[in-house]
Amino acid sequence: MPKPSVAHTGDHVAIERLTQVFHRDDRSLTALSDVNLRVRHGEFLSVIGPSGCGKSTLLRLIGGLLRPTQGQVDLAGATPAEAQRRKAIGYVFQDPSLLPWRTVIANVKLPLEVNRQGRAEDHHRNPRDLLHLVGLSQFERYYPRELSGGMQQRVALARALVFEPSLLLMDEPFGALDEITRRAMRYELLRIWQAGDGASGRKTVVFVTHSIAEAITLSDRVVVMSGSPGTVRAVIDIDLPRPRDEDLEIQPTFLDYAVRLRRLLEEG
């Protein structure tokens, strides 16, 4: 195995002096500048910041979908490329990107079909077990057009979990949903994440969002990014008990966190 680019610290994600510059024609845009960040194993970490601050770029660098201009990313002693090959990273994006001609169960099975030539040691979950986990067992023969937006995102989440990744990267997965559905989905995600307790432990989640309430509800910590070029302005510990339910959002401590995060965004 190639030597990891950052000395392994015991964290799941270790980011050091990460900078990303995009070039087009004779112009350049610095999306991220000197980002340093650690994410603990089993942690739920959200990233918030103004539009254009590089949140999605950061997620793609962690997942190995981009190669950084400068700096390094270490994933539990492996490079992002190595973690990809091990199927150790799952992705959920704002668009669930379900194939309309395939049923729900067929969409969840798709990564397994694509990986037919994969390594014998590639472990995977039973797709029907995953549909049960996300509460869609009775919809396995439905097509995407027959599902609500929230249900489509649950299918996308089940598909992302099929190889049992230890790291889940989520980029505004509820951003296109109406507010009522979006609120319900964050508690559904908490239920699924908390169900990860056991021999393999909870998955590490890095979650990009524009919603302060969503970030507080879900997270152990919230990263606040500055405006472009993006860098880490603050990392706020969310000291709220788990499990969490909807009553949390009317508690004074929750509202205090919301005020604090809003001020950091306004000052950034």
C-alpha cells in the first residue's frame, strides 16, 4: 500500500493546508485556501458557509473526485484514491440521480452490477436489508417517478451504503426538498446514522448544507467556512444530547447555537 500523504493521526479524515485553484483560459479562481481540518471516526460533521465558498469542492477533494492544487488529504491512513478502490467512501448528492427505467431495488443494486469484476474481498450489504433500513421495503418494485423527493433521496442513500463505506459524504442531499419534507428527512437520516451502532460502529459523515437548523440537529461539530476563497473560519462543538428529536429545535440551547452560527456567517 502506498504511503499515506499525511501522517495518520487516529482521525478518520485529516486535511492539511489544502488549496484548490481552478484555471480556465487565462483566468484562475482560488476556491479553497489553506484548509486544515480533522474529522473523528464515527463523527457527524456538517460544513456551512456562504454560496461559492468551496464547500462542495472540499467534499470532492475528500472523496478523491478532485486532486488538490496544494495540500494533502488522509483517510484513516489511506489516500482518497485508495479509499475509493476499497469502496470505503459513499456519496449522496442533491440530485439522487436514479435511473428512471430501473425499479427502486434495481437502482440500489446498480453499484453491485457495475462492480461485477470487483475484488473478492469487497463486502456489501443486501439491497433489501438497506431498503428496510431506509423504510422503503414496500416500494422496491416502484419506479423513481412514482416516489416523492424524500423517498428518492432515501433510495440514493441506500445505494450509497451498499458497499458498507466507513465514510459518507453528503452534498446538500435535502436542498431540493420542500421545508416540511426536508425537516422530516434530517430526523430520518439521524435514525439511519444512529442505527449504525454495533460491531462496525457508526459511519463518519461529512455533510454540506446551507441550513443552520439542519447542521445543528445532525452534527457533533459544525465547520463554518469563510467567503471565497474558502477557509475554515470556526469549528463549533454541538453539545446537545443524543438521540435527538424535533422538540430539540425549540430548546433555548438550540436557539443559542443558531444565533452563534448565524453571526459567524454574517461576519464571514
